[in-house]
Amino acid sequence: MIIPAIDLIDGQTVRLYQGSYDQTTHYSQTPFELRDRYAAAGAGVLHLVDLSGAKDASKRQTALLRELMQQSPLPVQVGGGVRSEADLVTLLEAGASRVVIGSLAIRESALVQQWLRQYGGERLVLALDVSINEQGEKTLPSHGWIKASGVTLEQVLDGMLDAGARHVLCTDISRDGTLQGPNVELYQ
């Protein structure tokens, strides 16, 4: 399934080049305009990323996310800086159909597995962003792709699938924000 995404920094629609906040492109369309445009084009789900909250929890854009989700004609999955169960619950209560869990799934996989059992695999999306090294290993950096984890995609997936995971958002970091299209080989 192709899911359109809207990345948000300080209320504005942006795109980061390979996850770098230093290489940010700002767009003139508001997130509301883009959301409605994607819905009119036939999208089945919308993906929102709170990049402000991902970088600094004190800058979480909860009010904007709530407004975007509650007025959305589409189901919305949202992520960016989910660090605790309180963050998860806040986003679900704000109207998220699904909450995207990234770095925490790598650092505290047992906790995320517990959430999968508690909230159900339909309510969580695992964001497993992949860095492919020269040996072809698919490792999962964390903290906005800044820290190497030494953990592989396969290691995390095994436990999460056993806990009930149903949705995985997998990004090849080398392609993200480059407009080069997906890494089809990775997804097969």
C-alpha cells in the first residue's frame, strides 16, 4: 500500500533529505491542504510525522496533530518521538487510527511487544528504518537515524511478529527524501 506522508516542523509542511534537519525543504501547502488533496486523490490512509516532537519532546505538535486527525476524511497514522506509553495514549486519544513506533521498538523491544499485546497490532505501526551496509546487512539506526544500534531488521521483526505486529513501515534511509523512489529489492 502506498501511504502519502506529511512531515511537520513547527506547523509547516517539510521534507528532510535523508533524515537531516540541516537539509530541510519547506513547502507552501499547509498540512490541511495536503491532507485534503491526498484524500481527494483516493488515498486510503494518511501518515503524519511530528518532526518537532521527534527532535525535542517539549516541542510536540499535539494540538495541530489533533486538529488534522479529527477533521480528516482519512484514517491517520501518526508518529515522531513516541517515547512512552503516555505519548502513545495521547495520540490515540487525539484521533490516531494507528501510532507509529520507531526508535523505541529497537531500544525497548520488550516494552513495544507488551503494547502490541495490550493495544493490538492494528493500533501500532513499527517504523523500522534500514541502513544497508556493504555486506548487505539491514541494520536499524535509532534516534532519528543518528545512533547505530547494531540490531538487524530480522532480529526486531521476529519478536514483534510473535507479539502481534501487523503493520511495518520500512524505509531505506539511503533513499529517504531523495525522490529516487523505493528500494523494491528490500521490500520483496
